[in-house]
Amino acid sequence: MGLSQLEFSQKIGVPLETIRNWEQGKRAPTGAARALLRILDRSPELALIALTA
């Protein structure tokens, strides 16, 4: 998506440390976060528009 970890965490409302843990494999997203990440993966432009609306 071309965002830094900090920018991405701010866009989706998740702490930066959580993003780092996901990327490093220390933790895996669950529930709503997992669903949001699937949507972002499949349609990032539309998802970001919806998140900033």
C-alpha cells in the first residue's frame, strides 16, 4: 500500500506495536482486525476511502 508501519497503524486505528508484532510473526490478527486486513488486501483503495470517510 506504500505506507509506513506508523502511517498504516494510524489509518486503521491499531497501535504501531501491534503492526510490528503481526509483521514479525509474534502475534496474529484475529476477529475484526483479521477481517479488516483481508479487505485491505483485496481492495486497499476502497478500504482506505471507507476508513477516512
